[in-house]
Amino acid sequence: MVHKYLYLLCAFIIHECLGYLNLFLTSQEVQKTLGLDVELYYIRDGQINNNALAYVMDIPLNVDNLLISWESLNGKALPYNIGITTSNLHSITPKLNITQSGIIPTTLQTFTLSVPCTGTVADQVNIDISMNITLQPNNITTIKIQRKKNCKRNETPISSNISIDSKPVTNSVNIFYTAVGSAIILIGFLAICVLRYYLKEKKKKSSRGNSMQPHMTYLTSATRNPTSTCSYGSFRRMPSYSLIDERSKDLQERISELTIQRCRVGLNSVILEGTFGRVYLGSYTDENGRQEEVLVKTVTDHASQIQISLLLQEGMFMYSLNHKNILTILGVSIEDQTAPFLLYPYHSYKNLKVFLQKCKLNSEGVAHTLTTQEVVDMALQVIQGMQYLHKKHLWHKDLAARNCVVDDKLRIKVTDNALSRDLFPSDYHCLGDNENRPIKWMAIESLLQKEFSSSSDVWSFGVLLWELTTLAQQPYVEIDPFEVAAYLKDGYRLAQPVNCPDELFAVMAYCWAMSPSERPTFTQLQVCLQEFYAQLIRYV
Ligand SMILES: *[C@@H]1O[C@H](CO)[C@@H](O)[C@H](O)[C@H]1NC(C)=O
Ligand SMILES: *[C@@H]1O[C@H](CO)[C@@H](O)[C@H](O)[C@H]1NC(C)=O
Ligand SMILES: *[C@@H]1O[C@H](CO)[C@@H](O)[C@H](O)[C@H]1NC(C)=O
């Protein structure tokens, strides 16, 4: 067992020896771009980290200099060639402070690549840093580090509404009008939904006792009220990287309760992989020798202490929950402190975002395409999971397709967000501070005031519904993360996806109401979508 596990672990590490060379980003540098306090090695002791190289890192608009550290370790003179290419020389003219070719220093040194935006052309610019390193005569190894930056045109700092010259603004005006148009058309539908809901509520109240769903009435009052009282206090804990956490003692207790022996866990294949994090398909053997397939979330040995504790903290979010639409954690192993294992049940689950994207890739062939009926059914399952969470007074705060799993029968479970920042880096952004947030899924009050509530989860649910109908497109792809809050404040929202029925888009738009109190509750959403589902079945 142990032998097999070691062998498998080794097999995953592709050895590509490169002399003794380090090429890496210091933790300050990673902090600047990713908001993580960790060093990121592209080459460590001559071993190439292909995961790190494959990752196209976003350069925040306010960062103009990239610092890369390197060192030839064995005192050997390693010749290099370096070249920078960008996809748009009008937006960025890159500059290096080292020569294009030379010898890699034998002491630890840092060089700078300056990539300030010229301000004349707005564009998303790809910047590739390619290096040829000569190991032996006639043997050159090429590595490529990739970056991208969203450059903007310098504008006179007056009202942003007037500068229609840049593409995002025009698009968003369209988005806005589409949204307004659809909203007007569909207000009737919503009014009917809401009316029916209240009628049902009334009926239920008058016939208490034999009510089929007693939690419905309970939920509305129980989830609404804590909104105003708990949201301030409850924020700082989860997304912040602070190790000093009032729940940490609690966390220790939870961990010890769930602790399993590591030797009972076997890792079979990597399902998802990021720069530091990995999700494996594995197996767990219990005391009676029964084997069970499990999902294992863990980190590679490049992960920092902070990332490890974040993995544990976030992975424990679903601790002790029990609902068919929630993926509950089964066990934890922290025997190896550098790489804890978090175990979840596996029933052919796939990550929902990855699943949706695969649907899209194969849409011209035989693969499965989702019907509206299936989309609505999946949404209803998410709603049930969220109702359960809210009943336990837990706000998810990161509801998105990436934080759900789906099986072959399109059964959905909502999961915690442990490792998601690393596995789906383009879904998270830092806005100047060090917190990496799912900006484009967050409600306006969460973005502006860091307020979270059941209504902010409803907002994120709207974005998730949008992901279901677009097969996991990136939301607001043309809008810089720094500007999302301003766009939302101006009334812009995601556009109606092609082929998305008006009724479904109306539900989304309803979730994105500016004021949290105007958004529907999950119970209202359930009524609306069940109604719509019934209509779909009727016409099929
Ligand atoms: C690296 O080598 C390849 C192949 O010889 C060459 O095409 C490329 O221009 C070189 N890159 C740099 C940065 O010198
Ligand atoms: C390049 O810039 C870095 C960071 O400012 C500095 O440490 C380094 O000495 C510079 N290298 C050269 C060759 O000027
Ligand atoms: C170049 O060097 C690498 C690493 O040392 C080695 O694996 C590869 O076979 C060499 N290629 C050639 C053409 O000599």
C-alpha cells in the first residue's frame, strides 16, 4: 500500500534535470501579483515546474515591474538567451535590465522586466518571457514564462460613462439595454411567481401541521434577519489569510474528530491540478478492509504554511453537514504536515465548471448538450443545498460552478472552496490588497463593504445560473476586475446568454438586484424555478 502510494507520487513528478539552477519569484513578488505569501519556483535545483510555467499569471494594472530571481548553484557558468514578446507592442513596450544574452549569475540575483502600459491602446496583452539556457554544447533548453495584463487607455478623469471609445463600455451599454429590455418583458412572469409564492405561503400558514415543507416559512425569517446582524462579524474569517482565527481551536477539534490514518489512503490519478494544489481520485480502506473511492484534496510541497492552513480551514467548512446536495468532508490526515489530505466521497463526481466547459468543447460532436430542463433541474438542486446551508446559518460566500460537483446523472453537490483559488486562478483577483476574491461572482455589497448574507449568496447563485446557461463562460470577460464594482453600481449586469430562455434570465437578473432586500430568497427562487420546470415539462 505504502509502496504503491510512493510510486504513484513519484510518477507524477516529471524529472527534467537542468543542471543546478534556481529560477523563481520571491514571496514579495507573488504577493504583488497573486496575493499569496509564498515563493514560486519555475526551476528548483534544476527541476522544471511545468505547472508553474503553464500558468498565465495576471499582472495587476498598477504593477509595472516584474522581478525574477535566479542563481546558478554549482558555480558553473550557464549561458542564457532571453527574449520578450508581447501580443501588442502599442500597449506595452517591455524592457529588461539584463542583456539579451549572458551568463546566469552564480550568486542569487534579481532582474527586472518593466511592462508599463503605454496608455495609448486598451488591450489585453500577453507577455511571454522565453529563455534558452545552454546546459551542454548543442543542448539548449527553452522555458517560457507567461503573463498577461489588461491595459487601458489613459482617459481624462471625468465621468467614465462618456468615454464610449473603449470596447468594454460599448459592450456594457448593450448589456445594460439588453438587461433592461428583458427585465421589462419579464416583470410579468416574476410578478406571477412572487404572487403564487405568497399565496402558497398564506395557504401554508393557515393549514399549519400538514404542511409539506415546513422549513419554507422558517427559512424566510431565519435567513433574512441574521443578514443585518451577523454579516459584519462573519466576513473576516473565511477569505482572509490570517492564521489567528477565533475558530482555530474549533478547527483543531474538528480535525481530530475527522482524522484518518494516511496509510489507508491511496492516490490513483490527478483530477485537477493547480500551481500548488491538487485533487486526486483515490481510495480509502477502512478497518474492515472495505475500499471506497474518494476525492483527495492536497497540496504539493511548494505550498506555504499559510496555504496549508487555508486548505484545512476552508476544507472544514462542510464539516458535519448532511444533505444530498452538499459534499461533506469524510476525513482529514495531517500526518504529513507539509501536505494534508482532505477526503471527500467520490461517486464519479466531476467538477461542475470543468464538466460544463467539456460540454462546450464537444458541442459539435456526439457529446452531451444540456437542455433547459436539465439546467433548471441542476439549479434547483443547488438551491436545495443552499437552503440547507442557510438553515445552518452558514453563508457560502463563494458559490460558483467551480465549487460544485456533478455526477453522471446530473446530480449536483455544492462543495467548499478549498484550493479553488489555485485550481481556477482566473476566477479570483486581488484588488490592491492581499485578498484574492471571486470578484465577478460577488454581490455589490460584498465588493464594496465586505458584507455577506444569504442575499449575497443569492447574487452568486445568479452568476452560477448564468454559468450553467453559458457552459461556464467567464463572467464579464471584457471588464477589468478593478472596475467591476463601478460597473455594477452604474447598473450594468451580465448579458442574457444566447439560447437562454427569457424566464431563466429574468430569474438571474432578479438575483442581481442592487439592494439585498430586493433579491429573492432561495425559497422564492425555488418556487419560481419549479414553476418554470413544470411549464417546460408540459410543453415537451
Ligand atoms: C531559443 O532557441 C530557439 C531555437 O534555437 C530560437 O528559435 C529562439 O529564438 C531562441 N530564443 C531566444 C530568446 O534566444
Ligand atoms: C535589475 O533590477 C533589479 C531590481 O531593481 C536590481 O536588483 C538589479 O541589480 C538590476 N540589474 C541590473 C543588471 O541592473
Ligand atoms: C539535453 O539535455 C537534457 C537534460 O540534460 C537531456 O535529457 C537531453 O537528452 C539532451 N538532449 C540532447 C539532444 O542532447
